[in-house]
Amino acid sequence: MANNNLAILYGAFVPTNNIWDVQQIYSTEVTSPEFKELLVRLYQNINNIALVLNVKDSAIYPLQEFVNGQLWFQNPSYNSSTAGDASLRQVFRIVINFGVLPVTTSKSVAHTIPITPMTTFTRIYATASDTTGNNYLPIPYASASGTDNIQIDVNATNVTITTASDRSNFNICYCILEYIQS
């Protein structure tokens, strides 16, 4: 688990301006205090890289469950009298290849997420692509007239998209579900 102090900062950045005098490294005796200082600085830089890497939001969208690097506050139902984990909670991501959008109806696709009473969704969204007409929609979608709205829902077994009009020309749809399991 990443350092909680680092996770509360407004971003995690690795400095890019560390300058190492290569000639000095080659000429420094390995038993000298300067060489020991070099090793300490190298270890600190590697540790900083690991800390920043561990709190980044990964841009990987697989079809199976994936820990995406987001960290959420501790579970508010835990207190000093419960035995719950007081650490930050990892967020999982899964992508559902939904296929063609339905025609003025609902369509459901299984999501394979092991839903428990501790499951909480943090993001539910999708995008639809009409690869023939080169049109693209975010989901949920609210049209100006209200007659072309698209709704997305998740239950214990499925992700469901409901269209208010014929959207079958949108032949590719990816649903992204992000959730906490504690």
C-alpha cells in the first residue's frame, strides 16, 4: 500500500532535475563517505519513483478486474470498535465490451464483478461509436429534447443500457465500471 501521507498531496511527481556527475562517480572511492552519500541519494530516488508509481491512476482498461491505482478514503463504517481495515481503499476497474446499442429498449450484459455488501461503485460510464457515420456519444446521454436519452445501470449481475430511440447504428459500446470492494 502506498504511503498515506503521499496520497493526500495534490499530485504525485518525480523530480526530473537530478544531476549526477558521472566522472565523479567513477573517481570516488567505494569506501568513502561521498560514495555512501551517493548510494543514499540513489535509494531515495528509487523510493520516490516507487511511491509515485504506486499512487498513479493507471491508464489500462482491461476486460478483467484490474487495480487502477486510485485510493479512496477509509471505509466510514469502520470505527475504533470495529475490526475493519483503516487504510485507504483500492479501486478496481473493468471494461465491458457491450456491443451494439439497443433499439428503444434495454439491453443487459453480464459484468462478472463479485458483488458483496461491501461493493461500492465510484464510476459508471460508457461511450458508444457509430463507425459508419463517425458519430460518438457519452453514456449516460441526455438529449436537449429528452427524446434521445440513454441510461446506464448496474445491478448485482449485469450492466444495462436503455435507449429512448433507435441507437442501433452505434455498433461499438464500451462500459467502464470502477468500484471498491471494502
